[in-house]
Amino acid sequence: MNGQKRLRDYGIIIGKLETGKRNAITDVEGVTVGHTTLNNKDTQTGVTAIIPHQGNIFKEKVIAASHVINGFGKTMGLMQITELGTIETPILLTNTLSIGVTADALIEYMLEHNEDIGRTTGTVNPIVCECNDMFLNDVRARKITKDHVFGAIANASAEFDEGSVGAGRGMLCYSLKGGIGTSSRIIHMEHGSYTIGVLALTNFGTLSDLVIAGNPIGQQLKKQLTQTNKDKDKGSVIIIVATDLPVSERQLNRIIKRAVTGLSRTGSIITTGSGEVVIGFSTATKIPHENPYSSVPISAIHEEDIDVAFRAVGEATEEAVLNSLITATHVIGRDGNERPALKDLLREYNIHLL
């Protein structure tokens, strides 16, 4: 977005379903995304915020689910999502050693907007996810501050950048420069049309495994490059799924599990040292924090309608991962370490995606 050249601008169409207007997670009405990016020599990192809706998220929680594909990660807040099936804060992404300050800032943000937390009601469950950007970023320096977190939340909008921005600034994907990518799909049912949007923070994979729309681009690039040939998969991917589809927490969990189909179509084999975490939420039903002293109506699709949602989340995940690669820019970071951008290599070696 914001004028960036994305996968479809190269003539590559992923899957069968149509995209939303922006082809982004923000095609789900009310969802916004914001970044703070740190780009200063050894400091190549940042924060990305996903806001589920524009009301008070603590007071009006959204139905949510989480799924761990491979658990080599330090995500905060999954236990309560699994137990209660709701999200009550923005979702924040950052680097591995900054989850503490990021969570602390998110808690402060929630306290500022909800005076009853810790006084007349319970506490709050901050959702913070991470990937390790230590190759390009001096992760030990822990440069992320609370102001960076507040800035990412404040900057959130329906239009946002992809690639080497926010939490994705220092991330690698398939031994190239990775980062933030997004995509969406529209699904049609007898009772209405709905949107499924995905945002991916990509930091995984080895070059030789990269596949784009069935084309083994990674194999072609490997023949041209020597620097990345021996790199091992040491990274992770965080996948955030948003939808306005009316679903139960159980149905949402079934849907987000299918994100792995899109991940695998890009070439991922989900190695032992890679943390793959999926978090999903639906804005179709708001769950009030205060007890209404009546039943809470929750609308849900029939199970026979769910296959198209399975397809949508897989397609959107695949395209989000590839958008993170194709929009990323070349970054030089810690100790002069660098990773090239896919778009630059395609141009340099005259390799075509089609």
C-alpha cells in the first residue's frame, strides 16, 4: 500500500478468491495498523500495532483464538486467549528482547484508557508477539522504548506500509530481507459477504525453499548467490488473522489453523528452531466486559460454510508472506550485516516471477 509495488503489480495472482479493496488486513472494517521504525546503523528494529476495532477494546472485547504451529517463541497472552476466547487489547509485534518493555507500555496505555482496571474490575491481558531480528539489529541493546510503542498505536490507520518497517525492519525471510506483509480475501455466503485479512511478520526460511506461485524462485536465486547458501532457518513468523465473519471461538480456531497451508505453499517446512504463531479475531460480535445480566447473543456460521474460510485464510497468508518479501528494501545493520531485497535481485539477475 501507500504506493508500494506489491506482488500483484508483478502480474502474480495467488489463489482463486477476490481480494478486498486494499488487499490488506484493514479491509476488515475498523481494523487499523501502525508502525514505529528504528533505522540507525546497528539499530534496525521497531514496533507494529494491530488495532481490532475503533472502540474501547477492553470494554468491547472481540472473539479470538490462537494456534501454535511450532512453539519456539515468546509470545505473551496466548493462555488467556485460549481459556476465554477473547482479545481485550491491541496486538503488538516487536523483537524478541523487547517484549517486556512493549508489554509494559501496552499495559500503561490500557490503564490510561480504562480507570477501572485494577480498581473495580480485573487486570488486563496484553498481547505481544515477537521475532528475533538479531542478525541485522543489535537486539541486546534493547532500543525499543514505551514512546515507540505509543507511537505505533497512535499511527495506526487503514493505510500502512509493508516490508522493512515497524517490527519487520530487521527481519529476514528465506535468507532475504523480510518484514511486514498483508493480504485479504472476500468470501460470499448465502447470508452475506465477509472479509478475511492477514498480516504476517516474516522471519523464517532458507533461500532454496522459496516458492512463488509454484515457481521455485529460490532455486534460481541460489545459483546466483553464495552468501546465503549455508544459512539455516532460525527465525519465526507471526500471523494475525482478522475477519468480520460471525464465528464461535472454536470455529475461528479451526479457520486460523489453515494459515499453515499458505505458509507451506511459499516453501516453509516449519523447522524446529522457528516459532510459528497464529492469532485470529472476529469483529462480528463484541463481548461486553461488564456483565449485562442477560445472555450474550453470539452469531455463528453453519459448519458446512466453513471451507471457503479455510481457503481464504490460506490464500491470504501465502500472499501476505510474499508481499513482505517483494516490498522489503535492502538493509545494512549490525556489524555491517546485510540482506538483499527480493525485488533488487530479480532486477539484477533478470529473473521473472511468471
